[in-house]
Amino acid sequence: MRASRLVSVLLLLQSRGGMTAAQLARELEVSVRTIHRDVEALSAAGVPVYAERGPLGGIRLVDGYRTRLTGMTSDEAEALFLSGLPGPAAELGLGSVMAAARLKVLASLPPELRGRATRLLERFHLDAAGWFRAGEPVPHLATIADCVWEGRRLELDYDRGGHLVTRVLDPLGLVLKAGTWYLVAARDGQLRTYRISRVRGAAPLEERSTRPDGFDLAAYWAESIASYERDAPRVEVTVRVLRDHSRQLEEVLDDGGVGSLVELDDPEPGTWRRLRLTIDWPREAVGRLLAMGSALEVLEPAGLRDEIAGLAVAVAERYGRGAAGAGVVSSVDASASR
């Protein structure tokens, strides 16, 4: 523990040029007396560290003393610091490890590269999650990550949409996709993908996991995504949407299908946009399009239009009673019959 703290003291002094004992104590969550002992230990080990008294004093290293990363360009240093995602690292249980690694790299960079890397951290922040989406709870992620790293088999309790199953897996890799964690694993010789937020229990086993020869996680994931997008069920829909609600349509569809839209002529071009677009997962389309309310009307296909009208009537009956309910239903019916 002390050896690690001594390294942290050294790296902090290298990266910041000098700090008071009180500042070091706060940074490392120890007492000022402990910092003075650590500085003495560093000096005894041959590190050229010294203390200056006075208002501008502090603990410093002799100018020019540092370990440099040789051969690193400014672009490489910037890319290295931009690649770190603190949120996912914390979920993996590596938040403090990443912070320490960044500190070590920053301390060992030459001054000109250190300045560029620090400036990048001040100006860019990566947030992998989507809008209006709190991060999914992943309490078993760290356990799963340990098994992936150590090459140990894993027993999972997995929620398969209403019923729990237990699986013994050979974990092969973890993937973070749009803020969601997935486990790629082998079961009975078949490659499978598991959503980590659906894991209800995870226990490492004593046996070593078996990794297929030549398995490439990045290549597998790219092919998996391509297959998923290629085979996803789709429906082509023609709608008219109020012009000032076009952005809402993109949000309701979560951008799925919006890129494929074709603009059509509408009799009221100043008020409505008529669009033909392809929507993934037709079974979800009814509720998603109904969320637009009266700002959108489905024109085709007739079956989808009828489903939306039926759901609208059922919703109105649920919330409306008597004359008020009838008024809502008739309004929906009138809209659907245009």
C-alpha cells in the first residue's frame, strides 16, 4: 500500500510541478505527517525531491527529473486520453485503476504533450449512453469481467423475459454498445450474447473456460450486429406528420427508420409532411406511432392503421367514462377515418 502511495506522490509531483504537503495529503487521503514521511522515503531512495518554505514553497522535484514515454506523438497522446470512458470503467470496477493509469501517463509525458493531453481532457467528454436513459443497473458486471479476464467458467442466472434460467458459460468478452453492456460467451459449443442488465446472479466457477481457437471478439461482434440488422423484421409505413412535430417523430422512432424516409407530396404541404419510411420491429410500431397522438396519421398499411385505431379506442375507454370518454373516442375515430 505504501509503495503504491509513494509512486502516486512521485507522479503527482511530476505532473503538477510541485504541491504543498497539505495538497498531497488531501489528494491521497492521508495525513500531512504521512506525506512528510513519504517524501523522506523518496529522498532516501535517491529521488531528487526537496521542500521549499514560504508562501510560494512546497514539495518539488529537481527540474528535468521525470520518466518519459519515448516515441509518443502529440496525436497519440491525445487519442490515448480521449479513449478513456470513466463511466464504463467504474461499472467494471476499474474507476480508480483508470484514474491512476491516466495520472501515470500524464506524469511521464514531456511538457508539450502533457499540455495538449490536459487541454483535451478540459474540452472533450465522452458519454456513451443515449438521451433520457439512465444507465441500466449492472450489479454483476464486475464479477463477470473478472471471469472474462481470468479465463474462468461462469454460472449465470438469466432473465429470459418472465422466467429465470441458469446457464454455465465460457465467457469470451464484454462489449459496450450504446451504453448497454453485453457478454459474449460460449455454451455447448455455440456462441451466445447476453445482456448484462438481465443477469440476476453470477458466480465464478473453479474450472478454466475454453476459448475457441482464433476467436476474434471485434470480428464476432461486427458480424453479429450486421446479422441482427439484416434479419430484423421491418414494415414499410406511409404517414403524414405535422411539420412542427417532425423532430418528435425522430425521437419516438429512436432514429430507427428515419434515415430511410422518402418525402412524398401532400395536399396540405404548409401544414403536413407525408413520408414513407421503414420501421424495424413492426410489433412495437403501434405503440410508438400512437405516442405521436393527433400529430401523426398512419395512411398505409391498412392493417397497421387499424391496429393503431383499435389501441387508441381501448386507451380512450380506459381513461374516459361517460360523455367525456365518448367524446375522446369519437375524436379518435374521426381522426382515424380521414
